[in-house]
Amino acid sequence: MSARIDSVPAATGGDWPTVVSLGALVVAFGVVAGPLGLLAGLATALVGYILGPPYALAAGHVALVAVVPAGSALSAVVLVEAAFVLVLLVPLRRGASPGHTALVAVTSALVLAGVAWLVLGTQSIRLAAIAVLVLLGIGAYGLHRLELVRLGLVPESDDGDAATPLETEPTADSSAETTRSTTEPATDS
Amino acid sequence: MYLTRRGWTVGALAAVLAVLAVVFARPIVLAGSAFLGAWLLAHQYRFTRDIERTVDSLSVVQSPARTTIRTGDEMPVTLTARRETETALSLEITAGLPVGTTTTEPIAVTLAPSVERADRTRTSRWPIAGRHSFDRATVTATDGLFSETVTVGTTPTVAVEPPSPRTIHVGEGGDRIAASYGSHETGQTGSGIELAELREYVPGDTEKQIDWKATARHGTPYVRDYEAETDRRTLLVVDHRASLATGSRAETQLEALREIALVIAGNARRLNDPLGLVTVGDDGITNHIGMASSVVNYGSVRRHLLELEATAADTTPVATASRSDGPPTADATAASSSTIGSAETHESPPSAETTTSPIARNATGRPVAPRQDRPAPAAVRRSLDDLEGTDDTFARTLRPFYTDRQVYRERIAETPLYGAVQRTVTNTKGATWTVICTDDSRPAELHETVSLARRGSSEVTVLLAPAVLYEPGGLADLERAYDRYLAFEEFRRELAKLDGVTALEVGPADRLSAVLEAGRSRSRGGHA
């Protein structure tokens, strides 16, 4: 009870769905790149198991550069990326509405990757990278604004003054709770 | 919404992958950046939904133990948090204490994802007077990647009363005096404006007093008498010895007596009565402002009263003063070795004799011999001198008694209050209203002092602050407090019986009411 929430860890791998998704990643790496790919897949799975899915996604794509030569078949790349999608989605099954969250994840991945692919068709990879990062920033800011609106933290006027707290006036129920907590406090002072 | 350190790390990973894609010129690495971005956005979306549900279902209540408190007092404040929806968020909730309210540690609770309810109570101190409203409790929610802070909950209000004594009661036996201080009747006639009476002429009346119109109407000489307009010389004798410091902060006996003394001084100023002040500490007189016009004296009297503080305890003269009449007894010896007026002294329980014995008992429960028949010190000295010349059985029997009386008088004369009155009141010429402000911890000394003041002035008012009404925790046992108050009241009445003496109690009205209510409850119980 006394621990600060700064130390609250985000969910990392460890349960069997995560292990299965990481195993699928290893298999995909092995199928695409042989024994060397299997080794790279194992290293990626280990990183993902210890540090969490984001690190598996990052380490796995860097490893792909080493084990998959440029100009490889599209089917091979799609197979590996499908395994990565599994790694991406498995942690999102927790929560109140995993379907919506998974939909946001898949949509975001498709949009970001699609924009990168579209830009790459006509522009340099540098512009594609910038486009992905800018799009990511726009998406994050949009969700941030959505959260402010849903929580009522947006000020009424547009002058950028301090936000208005969410809660309304105390209700009769809260008054009743005041009485109960006063009569039975758990004192530790 | 803010990214935590771990959230920033994931965002940086996405950026690094984008850079690596450019460096290696391999678009597949850019796909990794897109996946990381999607992972981040999905978690941000989930956090947004979770915090909305959490805030909707969160109940935070801040409960001060009381809604009214005295300045500087402490009271517990309880923070209770409960959520009805299970989410992946951890919540840290901090109470919104008003500005100026202090606690040893912040009042905060943490709700882990699996915890539904938590509460915490801490003692808070309220040093600033006024009405203080709590701020809403601050809730910081995080899932490890993102965090957000919102304010929720009730905002109770606490009224902090200023540190002056509550209502000060001045009266007799629990009844407030009807008229306190103001214009006063001298009971004399003379030159003035207000008509006193119209009466028949008697030999000795001057011709100027004859009311010729009334004389014509009645056919016999009539004279007009007028109220004599005189100044009442007011001398304040304020005791500020260590025992007067009894009471909680800003509610001591000295504080209450100071308030009353200031009122009396103010009235003297309003009526242009001459005013004087004597303050008495443990070592004797600490200040003496001679009798003079209140126009001249009021400022310095007021300033000295406001600056008055209880002096450091010096047990020697006090212990001597508190001796009861007669040779030292075991009880008296024990009393003399302790500080009179201390809590220990007052803790001694009064015996049944307190209310049944004709012998009065002082506030400490020790018997005090009847004072009405006590001879004056001069009479004692004279009787002793008379006995010196004879050597019969009668003289031999009485000599030890008068010798002991003489020693007692000498001891009383050494006490600060008695000595101060002896030096000031008895040397004051003309009729004076002497107001003695003190407590009940030294009944013997006070009795002699009042008798002495009565001889030196026309009228004496004693303002007594009973210790039982001031001691912190003194009302913990109301039955015992009532017994002690009875002992005090008996002593007060004894003083009031003296000719020309008014003895009034000065104490906090609420505490006095509590004590008197305990007495009434006892009476009802006795009758039932």
C-alpha cells in the first residue's frame, strides 16, 4: 500500500500466450532464414520474454536486417511480420475491451506501415521514416486530446487557462460515506 | 496524459528504428518502427478508456473528525478511496488539505490494480484561524506507460476559531453577574446634577439647599439632595505567578483574568476614574503603576496587562503561604515540599468532609480553619505582649497559641500577594476599589490578603480563577471536577461573606457548564 506508483511495471511477458507468440516468432524466423534465423529468433524471443514485447519488436526487426537479405520474397517477410503482429496483440488481450484495443493496434500498424509503403513508392526512405514518426505523433496527440475531452479536463474557453476538474458537487452518497469512514477509520498515524 | 519513463523509452525505440531504417536503407526496419508506434497507440487508447472508467467509479472522501476546531489544535483527518471497477491502473490519491494545515506526512493512499478500497488517517494541525475548505483530492493514475492527474472527491469545510478564550464566565456559583461594570453608586449625597431626593429641612442644612418652590407648596422648608459625583479610585492587583499559567495555550487562568482586568481598566478610563496597577510575581511586586488619572495611566496599564506573562515557579514563598493555620502537620509538610497549584496538588481527591464538615476546605482538599474569628496581626501582637507580663496558668496556656499565630502572620506577610497589598493598598489614601485577580491555589494567603485590602480600601472585589476549570484534562472525571468546584465555591463564599468584599469566579463558560451539569446529574441520580 505504501509503494509509489512510479514503480508500477507495465505488463511484460511471462504467461503462456506470450510464450506461444514468442515461439511463433522463433519458428517464423527459422522458416524464413534457416538455422541463422532460428538463432536470431531465439535471441529476439529471449529479449521479448525478459524486457517485454516492445523490445522484441525492435530487436526482431534489427535482426531481420542481418538474417534476411535485401530483395527477399514478400511472402517470407509477411510470414515474419505476421508473427510480430501476434507478439503485438497478445499483451492487449488484458483489459475491459480487448477487441477495441486490438482493433486500434491493427489499424495503427496498417496505417503506419501503409503510409510508409506509399511514401516509399515515390519518395526516399528518409521521407518515409519521417512520415511514420509524424503520423505517430499526430495519432498520440489525438488520443491525448480525446482523453482530455472524455475526462472533462478541457477548459471552457479557448484561452488556455487551467483545466476544470472532472468531479461534480458532492452527492448524498458521498456524504453518507463520510459518515461511515468517520466512524470506522483505520488509523495508522 | 503524460508519458512515463518507460513510455518515453518505447517512443525512443520507434524513433531509433526509423533512423536505422534510413541508415541501413532497409524498409523492413521501418515496419518495426510502425509496429512499435502501433503498440504505443494501442496502449494509449487502453489507458484513456481505463482512466475514464476508473474516475467514473472512484469515490474519494476526505473526513475531518470535526468541523470546528480551535486554532493550533490537532485532529485526525481520514482519506477514504474506493473504486468499483477493476482496471489495470494504479492510483495514488493525496488529500487536498487546506493551505496552512500541517501533517507530519502527507495523507495519501495507493490503490493497486487489485485493491478496491483503502483509507488512511493522520493527525493534522490547524494553526490559522478562519474557514478552510479542503481542495479536491488529487488522483494520479498510471499503467506504467502513461500517467494522468485529476482531482476528485468531497471538499469539506472546517471552521478554525481564533485563539482567544471562549466565553469567559464571571459570576457567583455558576450564575453570571447581572450587571458587570460601569457607573457606580456611592450611596452619598452632595453636590451634583442628579436629584437624589426632596426632603424636609433638618437643622444643619444650608440655606442654599432649600428648594423654595417646594417650600412654598408644602408650607414647610424643603431641601433638595443631589447625588454626589465622585471618582472611584480603582486599583488592579493582578497575580501572575507560575500557578496562573494553568490551562491550555491561550486559555490560561492569567489570560482570562487579563481579559477581565482590561475590561475594568477600560471602564475606569471611560468614567475617568483614577486607575492604578500592581502586578505580583513569584518574587513579589513586578510592576507598580501608582494611582493617577486614567487619562494618564490607562495606556501604560493596558500595555503592562497585555505584556503580562506568568513568572517562573519559585516554590519557597508559595509553600510557606499555603500552610494551614496551626503547627505543621504531616499534610502541611508534604504540601510545603511541593509546588502549590501544580496539577499534582489539585489531583488529591476531596474527602466526604468537603461538603459536610463545617470546616471549610481549600481547593487542594486540605482543611482551612474558619477565618471569621481570626484576630488581626496587631491584635495578636498586642495579646502576646499582654501575656508576657504575667506567669499564671491562663497565660502559660494561651502563650503558645498566640506565639504560633504570630509566626503564621509573619509567614503570610512574606508571601508575594499579601506583601504587595500591604505595600500598596494600605498606603493608598482615600477610598479605593481594589480588584484582586488571582487563582484559588493559596486560600490562606488570599484570605489574609483580602482582609488586609478591605481594611485599606472601601471595597474589594476578588476575581478568582478556579484551577479545576482550566487544567487540561481537568474535566476527564466530571464527578471529581464537580467536587473540586464545590470546594472552590465554598472558599469563594467564605471570601464573599467578608464585609465589603465581592468574590467572583472567572472561568471558561463551557467548562463551567459541563461541571455544573455533572452536579445536576448527580443530584437527579441521588433523588432517583
